[in-house]
Amino acid sequence: MKVCVLLSGGMDSVAAFYEVLATYEVAACLSFDYGAKHNAREIPFAKLHADRNGVLHQIIPLDFMNRLFKSDLLQSGGDIPDGHYAEESMKQTVVPFRNGIMLAIATGYAESIGAEGLVIAAHSGDHAIYPDCREPFMQAMAAAMGEGTYAKIQLLRPFIAMDKAAIARRGVQLGIDFSETWSCYKGGEIHCGVCGTCVERREAFILAGLPDPTLYEQTPELPDLPYRE
């Protein structure tokens, strides 16, 4: 099957890219520049991995999202909150219907180049605060993609039964150097270590029993998950 991979340059998407390289014909990797504070740090890693494996890398600009949407994840928004990914404060980083928009565009592109599937790194640890990361949304979107294309484009989720720690372990098995990925939503020179994505990244390596190759500005004690308190 010929597929396109949604490749942001983060841990999950890079691991998903390498996971499917041996199984499918990867026609292209797609990155979306939608005005997030960390796009400039993340997208170069997507290009690095695509180029390294001889796969076409397409950057799709979605600057209207930064201009018109409300989210602290965007350059037009406020400060990125610190704390655990699952905390209510992290709702400030939700970009409304981001995955729906990106999947719709990627579906049109995939059908245009003769691909039959899209690969997304959705996983079992995706968070309740992000409605368009939940599996019911993914199932509904998959149905719409299939019904709305002549090619019956499939939405492939190789990590849907895995959490982020399992993805970290799998990535190491695949030979991935995770220092060549980006997570921090603040988009500074190095990972801050305290925003929700940094906390999740640090936690994943600890739970996986793996050394974390990431350079952080600070590494205070990790906060408990809110539902564990």
C-alpha cells in the first residue's frame, strides 16, 4: 500500500514513520506549519528524517490558523502553561479541530498522488483535553475519509494500542535517536522541561526505563497525573 505519513517532527510521529517504512511504500511525509510556537523547532526534524530516508517532505502552510484561531499554542496566543499534560490548564493549548483540518487536507493530497492510506501517530495515551486526539474522533474521521474518496483512503494508526512509554521503547528498537525529535511547546533553543509536552516526554522515558537523550533547561520533580492525586 502507498501511504503518506503525518510527520510533525515529534517523538510519536517520527517513531510512526520508521514503524511503517518497512511495511508500506511511503510516498510522502507531510508537516503542517500552522503558526505554533514550536513549529520552527519541530519541522526541521521532520525534514531531517524524511530526507535521510529518501522520502518526499511536504510542508503545508496553514497560517490562517494563527490569525483566526484562539489557542496559546499559537504565536498569536498567550504563554504556554507549565504542569502535567492532563491538567485542565492545558486546554489553553488546544487548537480547535486541528487534527480534523490536517487530516482533511492530507486526505486530499494522498488521493491526488495515488496513495491509499494516511499514517498518524495517535496512541492510547492521547489526552482527554484534546477532543480531536480521541479514538472516537479518529474512527469517525476514518469513516469520513473512506466515504469521501474514490480511493477509500484508510487512516492507519499503528500505535493506537500503545502509550508514549511503549512508543519510546519501540523507537529505540527501531534505532531512532530521540534527540533528533522535538516536543517542547514553548519552542525555545532547548526543551524547557516543565511544559506539558516536556513533562510527558520526560515521564515516557522514565516509565520505559530508558535514558532520556533530551537536553532540558530544568528537570524538577515530575508532577503527578491529576487523576492520581
